[in-house]
Amino acid sequence: MSDAHGNNVDRSKEALGGQLSERRSLLKITAALLGASLIPGFSSRAMAQPNNLKNTGALGATGQTSPSMSRFEARIEEVQILFVDLQDALTQGSRSVAPTALRTNAGVLAKIAQLLHIPMTFSLVPVKGKPGELIPELRAYSNAHNTSQRLLAPSFTDKAMVANLANNKRSTLIICGFASEVAVLESALGAIDGGYTVHIPVDVISSASSRTESAVLRQMELAGAVTTSIISLAAKWSPNFSEEPGASVLAAFSEIQNTN
């Protein structure tokens, strides 16, 4: 009897020990998960990540670029550029990028676009009752066919501009302008809603406030826009800098003004 009783006790201890070991393992896993969720920004970033960026890699099983990654490519045959409200009367209030730098960089991008035969469109708004006037750096690229005046803040309410973009038959839209919180944001959201892939070169947009511009950039990224720069775009469009037009594109880089 005593031996049987002792064996039962031993088996009970072993079972209890196994249960405790399982609970400890479960607690460790739970603690790890809780710890991850408490890392600053981890949970919010995971929840905020757009669906089309989740569970994707640069290459698919066949070695081809996945659809979600192709939006970063900005292929030269698919791109066109929209310049919104880059007017002297407005850009004088630029603070996140110095007014001179903003105007110079816009001119550099337009020069590169002309070298590479990329279509450009210009949208303007009246100021103090007078038609909007482009900054001098862009006037040589503007004409009656690619430039329009609008009355409302959202550029995609301008039927003439929308039609011009559609006639170019290019699905990726590079948006530049002032101010980021109005002209650029509304253009980006309107373009995305219209089915365009949108790229925002941060050296050709500006605002009166770096703080509010940061919020707007985040909003556009969450909506699906890609933030980029003149050099990043031009290097994709014309990667061979040893021959024309790449050599002229490279020379244009020297004109870009630091916007830090």
C-alpha cells in the first residue's frame, strides 16, 4: 500500500510539474508579445501600414517586381509632372524650403523633364483678383495647352487640367507645388482617387510651416503617395550619366539647392 501510495504521489508531482512548466512557457510567450506591443510606435505603425504594403517583397516567386513595389519605380515612359501654384506671389511665404531654393529646384526639374521629353502641366490660381503668374523659372515650359487657371483650391476640380493630364496617357504623376497643406495635398488625393500613382519630390514642395508639412507628408504617404527627390527620380529616368541625355541631367544636379 505504501509503495502504491508513493507511486501515486510521484506521478501527481510529475503532472503538476508539467503543468507548471507549460504555464511558464505560456507566460514567457505572452510577455514577449506584450513587450513588442509596448515598443514606442510599433503597434501604431503596424496598424497604420497601408494594406497594399503588407506581406509583400521586392520580388515575387517568379523574380518579377510585385505590383505593390512597382509604384516606386516611376518609369520614364509612364510619368508626367504637375506643377501647382508655383507663383511668385505665393512662394514668397515659403518657410520649410527657402523661396529661392524652391523656385530653383522647380526650374531644375522642368529642365530635366524637357531633356527627357516628359510632359508637364501647370495649374494656377488668381491672386488679388488677377490671374496667377508662374515663377520665372517655369515660364519657358508653359504654354496655352499645358497651363490653366482655376478658382477652387483642389486642382482636380479644374476640368481643363484633368483633361490635359488624361490626354498625356501617363499613369504616374509627379506633383510639385506650394503650399503642401493645400495645393500639393489636394492634388495628391485627387490624383490617387483618379487612379494615378503619385510621387512627391520633397525638394519641390514647400509650406509656411515645417510642422504642418510633416503631418501632410505623412497623410499623403498613408493615402499611397511616394515621397522622393529630384535626384532620385532623374537617376531612375536616365541612369547612364556618361552619355546624353544623362550627362546633361547630371549637370543639372549641380543647380539643385540644399533644402535642409
